[in-house]
Amino acid sequence: MTIAVAVALRRGAFTLDAAFEAGAGLTALFGRSGSGKTTLIDLIAGLSRPDRGRIVVAGETLVDTERRIALPVHRRRIGLVFQDARLFPHLSVRGNLGYGRLFSGQRADRAEHDAVVDMLGVGHLLDRRPAGLSGGERQRVAIGRALLAKPRLLLMDEPLAALDEARKGEILPYIERLRDEAGIPIVYVSHAVGEVARLANTVVVLEAGRVAACGPAEAILRRADLVPVHEAEAGALLDMTVAGHDPEAGLTRLEGAAGRLLVPLLPRAVGSALRVRVPARDVLVATAVPIGLSARNVLSGRVAALIPDGHAVMVEVACGGAVLAARLTGAAVRDLDLAVGRPVHAVIKSVALDPAGMGGRRAIEI
């Protein structure tokens, strides 16, 4: 199932002129505040109309200004989740979920209802009112209501922005599960690098109303020129599998295309799939195997690219079938005589991992 968007809109001094295509999974619209993320979401949802352009979801044209096609909101079958849950305060959780099915105009399906309740872990909340829920619980109910309307596409506009870190940690695993199990594409707005790294399959970077880049998350997020929060947040994403635990040493062994990583002990079963984010600021580069070093992770590879980054250089290191990124000074690159193709070793500290930021399937950060 694909999404194809090519739209233009002018509102006062702001101009949006954006085009991208994305497939299944979660597509993150990523960029600074004011870059056009929410404007683009509104156009896809039908809350605004473009001056010109075309939007196609799963083969159906929602908007085509040349052909004068503009499906109304209620015919687009798009689920919306906002920063605030917008639940009906006079209805229970059960009633709010039921409203999603009512809105879809389709008969209730108990099996579908139960599957959504199980996926989002809200079964024990069904008889509560929204006032008795935490922020994370309210957002999970809002997602469930949107899913029970049987959308072909789910739009999530900074759904975690109003939550504190504890509540974000509570809801992120459910969004991961939604991405992996719901079977519908998700467009997710965020300016938070950690959220995007944890959740996204595809990243669309917006800058001043235009698409600066679009591609797989692992390729986009290691580019410092595309990460708008601050340059040091750029880094690599590695798909890893839990290979074993050493409780005595307090370590978990991960295996993946890049090689082996040792990280602080994780409460994950052997065989669990994880995405590991390795910020470029936490990677050292050595031209010889380090000796007498405290860091537990030394991955062998070759320099794949040297990308100027202001007064620094982003060094991409191909390790097996994966690519790491290290942000080094120009002086370090010169003194090490780094060049594309040179064998090197990427060095990463194990203890930099924060278990509190770990996701169930898609994200841990070293």
C-alpha cells in the first residue's frame, strides 16, 4: 500500500511545495517547527485543500486539482490522532472506542474490536471515563478509536508532544506494535530525533515547506545536514537481534549485519529484534585495533564516505552490511589519513546505553 503526495499551497508568506512517495509501515514527516509538517497532514486529511497537486492513497485519488477531484473528509477513510486525545468526556473508554466504529458506518465486529483492545492494552480501562486516564492511556484510546473506523491510512500529528517522558515511554511500544501489526500505512509528524529513529521506516525531511530528502530512516538519520535539532544527533540505525545475556557481567550480546554489540543487560528474550541507534558523537574511529581500551565494542569496517559538516567531517564506516557514522574534526581526519576505502575500526562504549529509552522491537540508543 503506497502514498503519493505532490501538492502546493500558499498561505500568506508561507509556501508549501512538497512531493514524496512512501510505502507500508510508518513514514515520519520530520523537521523544525514551521517547516510545513502539520500543513501537509491537513492537506492529506482533507482539512485543507491545495492550490494545486495530487494525493493518492492505496491507488485511490483523494485530490487531483487538474481533474477537479477532492474527496470530502468523510469519504477519505483516514484516521486522525492529534497531540491531545480529544476523547468524549461523557463516554467511557468502551463508548469512545465504539464511536470509531459508528463513524465508519459499518457494523460492529467483535473480533476486530477485541484485537484493537489487545494491541493497545486498554482492556482493563473499558469502563473508565477519560478523566480517570493518564495522558498515555488517553492517547492509546484515541488511536484505538481511529483504528476502529477502519481507515486506509492513519495520520498522527505529534501524538507524544503533550506527554512527559514517562508517558512517552508508556505509549511508544504500542505505536511500534501498531506499525508492525495494524496493516495500514502511518504518516507520523515529529521534530524529535529519538521518536523518528525509534519508529520510522521512511523519513521525509521538510525544510521551509519543501522536501529536503526522503528515504529509508537508516540512510536519512545518519546525515547531519538533515537533522534539524542539532548536528550531534545524527547517527546510524542498526537492526540487531538479542543473541544472549551475561547476567554476571551485566551485559547483553546483540548480533546484526554490523557485527556484535555488547550493551547493558536488557530484559529482552533471546531472538528479539531491536533497532539500535548509535549517534555519531558516540563513535570513535581507529586505524588499528585498539589495545587497553575500556570500550566493549570494536567493529571492523572500511571508510565508505567523508562528508564535510561545517568544521567537522561525517565519516561513514561500512561494517559488514551496515553503515555507522562518526562525527570527527577535520584535524582528526587529516592526522589519521582517512580516505574512502581505508580499513578502520569503529569504537563504541557499551555503558552509553540508557535502558529507559529502549523500545520493544525497534529502538535502543547507545
